Amino acid sequence: MRVLLVDDEHELASTLAERLSIRDIEADWATGGEDALRLAEEKTFDIAVLDVKIPRISGFELKKRLHKKCPDLKFIFMTGHGSAAAFKAGAAEAGPENYLTKPVNIDTLIKKMNDVLTS
């Protein structure tokens, strides 16, 4: 499995990538939409884990752009804005099964990625 992680929090993105790598999951990360789009031009990913709120391009807009380039790419969204209203809005866009709140538990993320890829 090859994962693209996108979060504007450098430490979170790099740490998640490192923790996935320890579990033999290939992960690249970006802190912005433009960098993520560039990575998608250079490499093939099975799944993208996108922060909902990133500068300049929202996670949902990034999904649309990535999907045009990579129609088979699967998506999971994550957010640090865990209010009920924010969760409801995000889950409506992403689907509740593809939406996680931060802090993201690595085992939960891996299970979610496996579920999304096999559905």
C-alpha cells in the first residue's frame, strides 16, 4: 500500500508517515495542496489521507483535483476541528466511514485504510 498524507502541520504529517513506514506501509507526505498534486504527478498512490483544512486548497477541493489525475485513488479525511457541526459537515462530504478526528490513532488509521481499499 502506498499512502499520500497531506496535513499543514509538518510534525503530524511527518510523524504519521514515519509510523506507517515502521509498519511497512509506504507513505509520502505534503504540507500543502500544491505539493500533494506534485507528488501525485511523480508517484502512484493507493490512498490519500487529507486534512480537511489546509491553506489555499481545502482537503475536499484537493480530493477533486487528485481524483481527476488519479481516478482510482481512495480517500480518507481527518480534522482537528472535532465539533459536532464540523464532523457532520465533513462526514456528509467524505462519508462517515472515511472521516477521522485528530489526534489520529495509527492503528485506527491503518484499519480504516485497509477497509477503504477493500470496499
